[in-house]
Amino acid sequence: MQTEIDLKLLKLLEENPTLSQRQIADALGISLGKTNYCLRALKEKGLVKWGNFSNNPNKL
């Protein structure tokens, strides 16, 4: 059920907002593509926001 995954994803992000998509996928037991799809859907609904990594001066 999609809403169940969305709720788990939101709870996981609330607990640890710095997780990568790969880490989220592993934690939820879903594919990386499904994780990306769910995150984009939540972003479109206004439930998730993220910044642009390329603008971050602290990247390695």
C-alpha cells in the first residue's frame, strides 16, 4: 500500500533527516527507484522539502 510506505518514509525522515535515498531504500526494504518516486510524490504534495546539494559548500 502506497500510503503505508509514505508514512514509514516520513517517520524515518523525521527521525533522521540526513539519510540518503539509498539508506532510506535499505531501511524500508524497497528499491532505490521506488524511494525516489515516493520522495518526489511527497515533495509535490508539499510534505517534504530538500535543498540542492551542488549549492552546499561543505561537500567533499
